[in-house]
Amino acid sequence: MRHRKGNSKLGKPTDQRIALLRSLVRELFINSRIKTTKTRARAAQRYADRIIALAKKGDLSSRRQALRLLPHKDILSTVFSSVSDTIKNRQGGFTRVIPLTARQGDAAQMAMLEIVQ
């Protein structure tokens, strides 16, 4: 069943939302942690966990599916080689969202998204 499987729209059209999630996840894989708003962190967490789960499988089909989600071959090659080794025994929860204090300008709830080591 597909009950409660929707995504949050983040106040953006589909193409901008996908570009935002791709850039957040790209920076997450490069820096292993990013600071963003809580809503964006939760959306990017679902996206990144999906890519890491594909990297954990490691076959050609999974690599192609991950390339559709994040079209950066160099970043995906590092994810498939290094990240999958560090979290091989984990069943899920490859990333964590840590709440931070509110942003001063607009009082938006901030959060730190990081890859679990």
C-alpha cells in the first residue's frame, strides 16, 4: 500500500525541489554533514538514505538507479566504495538529523544532517 508515502513540497515546484534535494545530498556526501532547516534536512534524509541503501546493494542495477537520483558519477563512486563499507551491518538509519537553535533572522528551526559513522 502507498499510504503516507508522499513527500513534502518544500514550497517549490517539482524541478526546483529535485534540484534542491540533489544539491543538499551532494554536499552531504562531500562534507559528511550539512546545516540546513529542519524540514529540508528531513526531506534530504529520505533522499540520502535511499541512495545509501542502493550503495549497500552494490550491483549494477542499484548503481544505475542511484545515478538517476544523484547524477554525479564521481560522488556516487565514492559513496559506493567507501560509505557502503562503513555501514555494511546497519539495516537502516544511515543518516541522523540533530536539531539546532532557531535561525536569528526568521526564527526557522535549523538542523544538522550527518551520515552515521
